[in-house]
Amino acid sequence: MDRPLPRRTPGASGREPRPPKPEFGVPSHELRERAAGGWERFLRRFLAGQVDQESDS
């Protein structure tokens, strides 16, 4: 056991950083983006239906 210990750089533990755990009751970023996209699609379809109804009158 005359070998010296290997040299380490500060902070290098070899572990991969993980994303933080979501807080209870808080929607994830992905869920909020998906909901926003769905809302935009809903509004586009709704407005397209309103335009069609007005042109029929």
C-alpha cells in the first residue's frame, strides 16, 4: 500500500445531476406547455367555428 491515492478534482463525484423533484401540487413544465398548446388549438377551432356560423347568416 505504498501507492498514493488518486488525485480528485473538487466537486467531481462521478454522479450525474438529476432534475429536481417536482413539488406536490405543482404541474410540471412539460404539462404546462402541453396544456398551453391544447388551449391554443381549442381557441383556433372555436374561432374558426364562429367565423363559419357568422358567414351562414
